[in-house]
Amino acid sequence: MNAETSLSDRLVDLETRFDAVSPAQARELQTGGATLIDVRETAEHAQGLPAGAHALSRGLLESGIADIAPSRQADLLLICGSGARSLLACESLRQLGYEQLRSVRGGFRAWTDAGLPWALPESDDPALNARYARQVQLPEIGPEGQRKLARARVLLVGAGGLGSPAALYLAGAGVGTLTLVDADRVDRSNLHRQVLHDDAGLDRPKTDSARDRLAALNPDIHIRTHETRLTRHNIETLFAGQDLIIDGSDNFPTRYLVNDACQKLGLTLISAAVQGFEGQLSVFEPGGPCYRCLFAEPPPPELAPSCAEAGVAGMVPGVMGVLQALEALKLLVGFGEPLRGRLIIFDARRSTFRQLRMKRDPDCAYCDPDEPFPGYVDYDHFCAQAPA
């Protein structure tokens, strides 16, 4: 029996031995006097705690529980990230003689998804405070803005030329949870522009290479990866629970799929594209204007060459990816003027930006809140595809 199967069987057994309650039930029990203990790791606690919860990581549980619950008759609620570690913690405390133990089903994520109160812990970690000191000094951000970033969940479509700089700067800024979706592997031809990766990581999944680089840059954030291509079958599951979507894909089928899903799910999309020495960028919000208002249908393959066919200057996706991260920062914190209803076009040869105003296309059914969702369209059969 392998370790994964053994752990799975163990968790199934623990589910029969310990009560599991929903976050709402746990909150009610907590209000009635039960003690809520968050057994996630310290780095996870930095991203937020349920209101009134005691932070005690599972590794310190046995040595620290007596300070929180000196009586073995205490009514204890244990919460983790998803509900697995809290069951294991229940088992550990039962062995110490504690009798009234419940696990919170779904963990902290389910707690926040249910809209229950939570807060960031006060940090006296000089290293953590120093990491964000320069941007917290900005009145547009400040401590409250930094707390908003720590609570934020951003999904990046692609860990390539656009996703690399966007992910690096969002990680550096302290966005609490970054999710990367990419099915490709690192190729040497990527490296002049995809700065998340390096020569030592050739042929590794881009998601693995990206995760290692981002974790090295900022170990205080959560990084989730999905080594898969977006399809109509998985996109809504992957996008669920996100605050923002950043599209760094390099093909029209994915761009339309991402736009359509964002409109259906009510998610704001930060979209960019590059070719040669030019880039473009806009923010598309639910209710339009959306990507389809700008480009109702994809062009034929001969008019949409990929980077492999037409070439690209590596600095151009660098500029556009950084701008995507900047738009995300403005939207998450709530300052400045995001690119709603505006498209900027960057010409690297002249170092110029042009701005175009956009209006919602009255015939666009995808961003019309009064129209039923038209459904996803399969463009793969006639759109050009190429590696990121």
C-alpha cells in the first residue's frame, strides 16, 4: 500500500470517528463558547485567521494545546486549509485525552467562501514587515491595502512571456494566493522572454518551474498550479473562488474561452497580447465592454501568426505583463483608474502608448446581463495554435 493510499484510508477512517461541522455550524458553536483552533502552518496563518481563532500549527499542537485548552473537557473546533489536517489534529488530541473534538469541513477556504468573519493577524515579524514596507508607505496602499492583497486570489492563464512578469510582481507585492494554469514545458526558445524559468529547468513543466521561482521570491504566499490546458469542461471549476483573472495566453481559442467564462462567472479579466514589437492591454469587467466587443470573432490563421512564426522581442511581453500586474494591484486594493473601457497599444519601436476608448457592443450577447449565456464556442479547428 503506498503512502497516498494509506493516508486516504486513514482520513476516511477519521471521518467516521470525529464529527465534521460546516463553517456556519462551527461559527455558531464558537459563539456558544467552543474554542476554535487553526492548525495550519505559520505562513498560512499570515494570510488570515477565522475571527477569534487561536493559531497553533499542527507541529506545535501537542506542546501548545495546554495553554489554549488546559481542561481535557474543553469543546474544541479544529480548522485547517481544507479539512484533512484538522482530522489528523483531532486524532492527536484524542490521544492526549481531549474528548470533545470537531473538525471544520472544508477548512479556512470554506470559512471565507461562506462569508464568515476573519482577519489578518497582527505581525511582529520584522522580515515580513520589511518585505512590504516600501509599498505600504504609499497612501494609496497602506496597511489596509496590504491586508487586501494578502486576502486576494488571482489566477494567471499561462506561465509564459506575459504570465512570468505578472506572477513575479504579484508575488513580490504579497498577493495571498496565486494560481497558475499552463500545460507546457520549458523550452530553450522560451527563455529570452519567460523570466520565471531558466536553463536548468529545461523540459520541466512550466507550472513546476514557476512555483519554485515564486516560492523562492516570496515564501509567505500560497502558490497553486494546474498543469493542464483550459477547456470548456474545466474552466469554471478552475476559476471558481478567484478574485481576478489575468490572461497571458497566446492563442485565440483560449482568449475567447477565458473572456466568455469571466462574463458568465462575473469575474474581472485583465487581458494582454503581444506580437513582434507591439502589445495591447485592457481590463474587461462583467457587463462589458468585453473582449468580444473588441474582437467579435477570431481572425483566420494566416492573419494571426504565433510568436514562433512572427517573432517577439522579449521585453515587450515583459512590459505588458508588468502592466497586467499593476492593473491587478489597482483593482485589488482599490485605487487609481484601472483600464476599464480603455485599450492601450504599446509600440516598442517608438516607445509610445496609444489609448482607445471602448464601448459595449449592443449586439454582444456574452456581456449583456439581460441575455442568457450563449455557450462556449470551439475555435480550435480554425485558429492558429502555438506554444506560449
